Amino acid sequence: MAEFTIISDTSTTILNMLQKKIHENNALIGSNLGISLISPSESNVDYQLGLYLYDVRELAEYGRTAPVIEGNFRIHPPKLLELSYMLFVNHRGQNRIDATTEQNIFGCAVQTIYDTPTINIITLEPSSEQSEETVRLSVINHTFEDKVKIWSAFQSPHRLSVCFNVSPVVLSSHRKDEINRVTEAIVTAKQNTNAPQRK
């Protein structure tokens, strides 16, 4: 089962996938800074692209799994989560690059997201097999106004960015309830004296 580290594991997996693809095309970069797991509100940090987890929600549409009974305990089922990320260009870095290189790096990362619909969190490789470690990547088609609202939450002007969801991320539960099983029953019988007599 996926422990509480599954959220950070997922973020690291996505980051490593994007870094790998960008570094394969290092002629586009011109530096070793690349991409960082970072909040857009952090300034004066040298990186070309930032990856930020901005929302986590439960996937209620997947339905609820019944609890599992083990011995005298009822173990609660895992939660299925959807993680929402924003990939953005950093315009505040001290080590500035030209606009063409900046857009090439961004384009490489966006292409990687579109070309990798599913990925295995454990092996860090694209995967078509459905398992607890396999997640799906899907780009969110926000309008420009939606993105401006997101950036306004950081009190920052709009920056070139794309948002995408990663799901289902399985978060296990350690919650279990003790239950009392029925091991024996006492049955008593009593004659009904008011019943009509047979003739």
C-alpha cells in the first residue's frame, strides 16, 4: 500500500521525468539549472522551470472501496487522490536566458507531459499497465483568465505556465477499528400456553 510519502514520491517522479527529458536535449538549455520543485512565490532562485503542487483532492467519482476484515479488525480502504500541478517559467532568476531558449525548454517539458499519458511512480518509467503505482497525466485547459487568477494568488504577474492533473494517487489508511465477532449464541424456547389446542 502507498504510504504518506506517495505525494512527495509522485512530485519527485514527475520532476525527474521532466529533468531527464530536458537534459537529453541539453543543447536547448545552455546551463545546468533546469527545473526545480518550487513555489512560484520564491524569488531570486536560479532555475528555468518550476514545478508546483497547488491542489490535492479526493477522487469521489471512483467510488468507495469496502473495508477489509482481518481477524477482529476492520481496516479502512485507501483514498484515491488527484494532484494538480503547475509548470511555469521563472522570469526572476539571476541567471537569465534568452526568450527563445526559455520557450524551447518549456516546450520540451510540455511535450513530455503530452507524450507520457501514464507513468509508474516506482520505476519512473512510462507504463501502460494499471497498478497501484501507475498514475495518469492530463493537461488542464485553463483559460487565460483562469491562469491570471491563479497567479494573482501569489501576488505575481502572469507567467508562461501549464497546469496538469496526476491521478489516481493511492494513499493508504492506517485507521482500523476493532470489532466483536459473534462466537456463540444462546437460544431459548418457551411453550405458548395460549395457543389453541388441537382436536
